[in-house]
Amino acid sequence: MLLKEIARFSLQHRTLYCYLILSIWIFLLIAGMYKYIGSIENSNNLLTVKGFGYRPHQGSFRVDDGDALDRARTKELNQTDCAHPATLVAGEEGGSLEGWSLQGVLLLIRHGDRGPMAHVRGISEVDCGHENDPLLSRYISFTQNTTTVSTTGGHWMKTGPFHGFPLLPAASKLCLLAQLTHKGIAQMLRVGDIVRAAYANVLGLYTRPVPVGSVKTTPYNASEGAITNPTSGTLYSVDDVVIYSTRYRRTFQSGMALLFGALPPEKWLALQVQESHSLSYCFSDCACPQAEKLKKSLATEMNGHLAQHPAIGAIAQWIGAALLQNPQLAVGQQVNPLDIRDALLAHICHAAPLPCRKIRTNVNPAERYGAKGATSSSTQDPLGLDVINIDQEDGGLAPGAVPISPANTDQPDDLDTTEQEPDIEGCVEKSHVVALMSYIHWAGVKELYSHTMRQQGLLRSYGLLRNIVAYMLRMISGDRVKFVLYSAHDKTLEYLIASLGVRLDNPFIPYASRMAFEVYKSDKDTQYYFRLVYNGQDITSTIDVCESGKSLNVPRGIRGGRGHLCPIENIIRFIHDDYFLSLNATNYKDACLVQPKQEGFF
């Protein structure tokens, strides 16, 4: 009888027992996870402190160091990729074409100088500050000392997706992970000064206050929080300015710094910023499986290039192991050269020392990482990815690239330390950097101007180009919108460049780059044309829909020289009728369907 009662009790409470057993199991699981995480942290600390003892190289990555060839390459790196504020000057942009009136401008920018995207060893030793710049000092003072409904304590307080975002980087000298630096702010202020001089007066952006009560608002830019001009008693209308930014601090801060340089402070405080939910600014045309397939195909193609050049892979591995905090390097896994380039730019663009590392090894590093080929002809060639420069032919070392000796490409074994040998110290040399950057530039050209990238660019940029053309039509129809800013990323501009068929000398987009679509109306009739100006260079005639006599060559008035103008109807016809022809489709939906690979297609 007792056993029967116990059995009945057990059946009635078995749910409780299940809960108790499940709770104990979860507790043990959590305890095990904490123990595992602790062991990971300990191993990472060991790897960082003992295996990769960071020590700055003797001297910094300076333009005047090394032999003549190294100095030339270093100067080129600084000029093409760092975009120092002092080098950012006005070019061919501006609305002063003889016989033509500027109707509006659509400006795409890449954010300014930032910290590396990956964790970099010794990055705290790099000074990413920027001093003795009057524009930067004025902006810092204004943002930190102005308290309004728009900004408080250096934060943007307007309602919307960027409410509470800081207007300045968190640290004045540190290179924080993926965050804008003070140098980046200085770059964008300088670009804003260029924009103000080229467009603000012509478009009436700077001197068009309107009487209180007559401000018209639109869904694009409401005038909430507009600040009264104390000298005129008027409000600045912001209906003529539209701003987009991705929801990253670096793009938001870059866009706001540029606009501060381009607009009156009172108007700047009245702005509203809209969010782009996509890095490519696809708007409503985003989901595209075929674009993802092309992306993977391109990555495979670039990895194939790298595999054919083991000496470059050895150099990348050596520099990556010295720079990146990546435990995978300890087991010899290949690091992405673009990650190394990004980390190197933090040193190159801030004249910081190149690092050294101490390691223990009981294995010949050359045997471990295949650096024996460092002296073979296979060292002389590039791969694929995305940023820097040097002209190079297939199978040959790019001009100026330096052959690497085995001593410079040895890759240490950081795992097996059972047979202790004396510490070996190796430093990242300028010749390493020049050779790797030359290869990456070669690979970048291969990638950006490949057929696969063109197809991907068409799919990624369709939504952005539709948005640009829609604003062009509004501008020529007399709409109040005169200036549209897209604060974006390098990939945003790369996809757009690929979709338009434009070819540039540098396949990578430097920090603080700017690309302006200028919309014009003929003074003689109602014809409308546009120009495309990239970093001050008129590249209109290089666009597929504008080349081969499809554009006009007109004088630039008192500024001298000539400019190219392309009929707006060309780009309208392209986006509506011809855009998907090379994709064997007639619309975005069909073009984005994953298609089987066919001969002659993709």
C-alpha cells in the first residue's frame, strides 16, 4: 500500500521533478560556459602578452624615410588614401558653367578618418588626434557650448533616429574601434568649406532666411526646432536641404561636420537627418539573393588570386600577426589582406611607428608558412580586395614593389613552445608594407572593374540611383529641394561607380571622398543636363551613358577650363529602360532571382 501511494505521488509530481532536473542542468551548463570563457580570456591574454609582445618600431612610417623608391610609394599612400585635411582643396566642382544655371546638387560622401575595424595591437600608442586647426576648434567649441532644442552637451537632441548621438568622437587622440577620429572631423569640415564655396551661394543655401510664420515644411525636412536669427528675426527654411545617413556614428558625425562647414549655424541647428537602413542606400529595393551570390563568387575569385601568390600571403600573415589581435593567426590561418590594410592605414595616416613582435618558436617559420617562395618569381604579383595603388600586370610585380627576402617573410609558430628557444624579434618593415599595398591595389583593380563586380554594383545601387534620379526630376521641376547629402561608406560609392561603368585611377575610396551630381538648366532653353564630379575631378565623360559624344563640352566661365555635361534624359532612360539589359532581365525582381550559371553569363 505504501509503495502504491509513493508511485501515485511520483506520477502527480513528475512535472515538478522535470523542472528540477532541467534547472540543475541549466545551472551546470552556465557554470561550464563561464569556466570555458575564463579559459579563453586567459589564453588570449597569454597570446597577447607573451606571444605577441607589441613594441613600436624604431621611427615612424614617414614619407622621408627609406630609399627613393620607398619614399615615392609612401608619399603615394599618404596622398591617395589618407586624405590629410590640408590636401583637401576645391577642384572642378561649382556652378559656374557659361550659359548654364545650377539647379541642385546631390552629394555622396565617404565618412572621414576612423579607427580600424578590427582590434589592433598597440593601437593605444597611435595618436589619432588633430591639433592647431581653426575650423576644428570652432566646431568643437560650438557643439560643446551650445544648448538648444537641437543640441545639448555635444549631443544631437532632435527627435528621430539620431536622437542622443554624439556630434564628436569620444576621445580626442585615440583611434577607437571603427569610430571617427578628430582628424576625420577636420576632414569633413574642410569638405564642408569646399561645398559652401562651390554651391551655397549659387543655390541660395546660405543667405535665404524667410519671415517667421512663412516657413513651409515637408515630410523630408520639418523645421522643428528652427533657431531664430538674432539679427533679422527670421527663420531659416531647411526645405531646400535633405540629409541621409546610415545609423553609424562615423557617418552621422561626418555628415553633420560637413554641413556645419557649408551652412549657417542657425540653419544647421534646424536640420533633420533621415536614416538609411542600408549601407548601399538601396531604399525600397534591397532584398536581392543574386547580389549575395555574386558577392560570394567575387570573394572566391579574390581568394584564388591570393592562393596563387604564396609570398604575398606570407607577408600578409607576418604583418597580420604583428598587428591584429586574432587568435586564428596562431594556427596559421590566412588573414584577409584588406583587414591588414585597414590596420596599416591607422599607422600610415597618423605617422605612427610600425610594430615589432617577440615570439618563441621551435619550428622553422619559413617551413611553417611556406615563405621559401619569398625569393621566387611568385612573389612578384597581386591579389584581390579593396584599397590602394600601383599598376601591375598579371604575373608580374607591380612597379615599385619590393622583392621580399626570406628573413622578412618568416612566419613564426606561436603554438608549440615545449622546446624553448631564444626569443626572436621581427619588425614590420616599410618594404613589407609597400609590397603588400601594391598587391592589394592590383587586386582592387581586378575586383572593382571585374564583370562580377559590375553585375553586383548594378543590383546594389539600383535603389540609390532611382533615388538620385527622382531628386533630379524634382530639382528641374522647381521643387524647393536644392541640396541632398548621402553620408555613406566606401562600399556605397564603389557599388555606384561599378554600376555607372566609371573607371578611376585608384580603385579604393579614400576617407572624406566626395561625389557630386550637379544638375544644370540651359539659359537659352529648357534643356537639363548633369555633371558628375569625384573628389574635384569632372568624370562625366567616363559614365557609360555619357561617353562617346553623348555629353557636351562647355566653357567654365571666369574659372577657365571646360566642363562636361550629360543630358539628364540619358540617365533617366538608363534607369527606366536599359538598366537590367546586361542582367538578362527587365526589372529588379527578376534580376535578383538566383540564376544558374550559363556560358557567357556572369
